[in-house]
Amino acid sequence: ARKVVHLDAVASEVGVDTSAIVTALRECEQRGEIRGVFDDRGRYVSVTDEELDEVAAHVRAAGRIGVAQLHQVANRCVAFRGDAFSFDHGDDDDDDGGGRGGDGGAAGGDGGDDSDDD
């Protein structure tokens, strides 16, 4: 499994509409099989329980935080392999960094590579 997937690419691979992929992922989340977030660029990012706990601990320690600070915390806590990925929502160009980069240290996660992240 991959850490980041492009919803339209997955839909194309299996021959269904993107909305069917979104529905299937949400159903898997409801059953507790996966956990992740949909971003504004049509991707799904898998998040491990450990990564989510780490983000929550940072938020609890800091108290109230803004969206920009939450992006920074998420990029530090969520482990990505291969090409860098960022939760930043600045421009539509390729992602320019963030996350833990290529070390792939996702505790308990599959850490799959999404090297076609463009």
C-alpha cells in the first residue's frame, strides 16, 4: 500500500469514478481499517495512529493553534517516503518539501512510496 494516492489515478486503474474511490475510502475509515485525510489536490494521505497521536500531543501542548501551525506540525509528524510531500496548500506547483522526507520512519505504517507525486 502507498502512503499517498492520487484518487483519479486509482479510479482510472480500477475503472470506476473518483467518487466511488472516495466512498470506498470513507467506508474503510468508518470500519476502522484505514485512517487518513483527503487533501485539496485530489489525494488521500494515509495516517497511522502513532502519527495522529503525535499531532494531537503537539496541539494539546500548544493549546489553540492556527491552520498554518497545524500544517507545520503535521509535516513534522507524518512520515513520508520518497518524494517530499507537504500539507501546505499554497500554489498548484509540485510540492516543495515537508514531512520527514526519504527516511521513511513511519512507526507501524507501510510507508509506501508515491514517487509519481506530481
